[in-house]
Amino acid sequence: MSRARIDKILSHEGFGTRKAVKKLLRVSEVTVNGKKVTDTGFIVNPDKDEICVDGEVLCIKRNHYIMMNKKPGVVSANKDGLHQTVFDCLGEEYKTDFLQENLHLVGRLDMDTEGLLLFTTDGALTHRMTSPKSHSPKSYFVRLAHEENVERQNEICRRFGEGIRIPAEDNEMEADCKSAELVWKTGDECVLTITEGKYHQVKRMFRAVENEVVYLKRLTIGPLKLDPDLDLGEYRELTEDEVDALLSGGDESGDEGEE
């Protein structure tokens, strides 16, 4: 984080809106390098300056990284006039001025799809993960409308592995997919791993082999795995190890479209 106004820093750290921070500076003991600060426009450098509120040193969080287990029926967007959004599911601690302005999704999931979503304020990470040149895997648990016998399972694996052509949908033209890995669990359940993020790609891939997806859940994005302890709609900040894995993971998953 570069040099910034003290009110922006405090708002970023969860002390409320700029108006609330202005009151905080009046009624509380806010110091920078031991000197009391009351001016909302006071410039600080979080990388060098020690900021204290009522004697407590702030450990400045450079960026936020949040994992959510998205529930069905919720839109992957900031705002929607008809439906609840994934941002509506976040608590008040994520409704500060700074986070409302900077927190965003890294990719999306379709409204009826469950599973792993990633929120962050880290623009550099988002740019890398959504770059068309990225090729890191994303995996999905899939349940199909019709069971496939072993012969058909092998055929579908082969076609996905070779890179299947998917049909047009809505305003999207038909397209060729890159090689994908498919592991069958039962006749109608499997785990599909892809390295791109075309619009409704998973659903269109199975439609191309004359089946239909009736349930879809994202399990992984690159090195990040969905926490099995998160119930639908729940979320948590990533651990240091998870953040380190994302930041050191090189090119991550291009996920511009819904699956």
C-alpha cells in the first residue's frame, strides 16, 4: 500500500466510513509515530509509519483475499435489481468505503452454480488470474441428467481430452475448448478440470456430448481449494499459506466467463 490519507487507511482497516473516521480522530487517541493526529487528510506511509489507535498498533492489511462457498440463486455481481448478490452475503465489516470501492470478484459463477468464489482488493492478482494467457486449472463437481455407461464415459473423456467444440449459446458463438481432464465418480457424477473460462463452458461441453448438467459446484481455482467446512453462503479470509500459494502460483485461471 502506497502513501495515503489517514482517514482512507482507517476506513480500509474497518473503522467505518470517512465520516465515522473523522469522529474517531476527534474523540480517540490516534497517533502516527507517537504523535497525535486529528487531521483527516494527514498523509501516512503504512510501510514505514507506526499507526496506533488508543495505544493499539495497527497491523495494516495490504490486501484482502476472501473465499466464499457460493450458494445457488445468488448473482455473482456487485448489484442486481432483482436478485441477492454475493456481495450482499458479506458482513458489515466488508461494507466500508474502501472495500465497497475496491473489493471485487476474480471471475464469476452462474446463478445456479455453487462453490468456490474469490474476492480480493489485489488488482495485480486479478489481472494475472483473468488474463487470456493464463492456463491454471479449475475443477468442478458435475452431476448430469443422464447416466453414462463405461463405453460412453471413455468416449466423453477422449473428446474432452482432445478439445471439444461447444455449441453457441445466447450471444456466444460456438467455440473450440482446450484439452480438459474428466474423472468419473459414478455414471452421472464426475469431476471436470479445465484451464480456461468460456461463457457457460462446463454446461456447453456436456451439451456437446448430448447430456445436461443439473448440478455444478466449483472445487478449486489454481492452488486454492474450497474449504469443506464452509457451508453454502459462508466465507472467510484466506490463510497466509493460501495467499502465498496464490501469489507465487504464476499464471492463474482465466475466468472471465460464467461456467
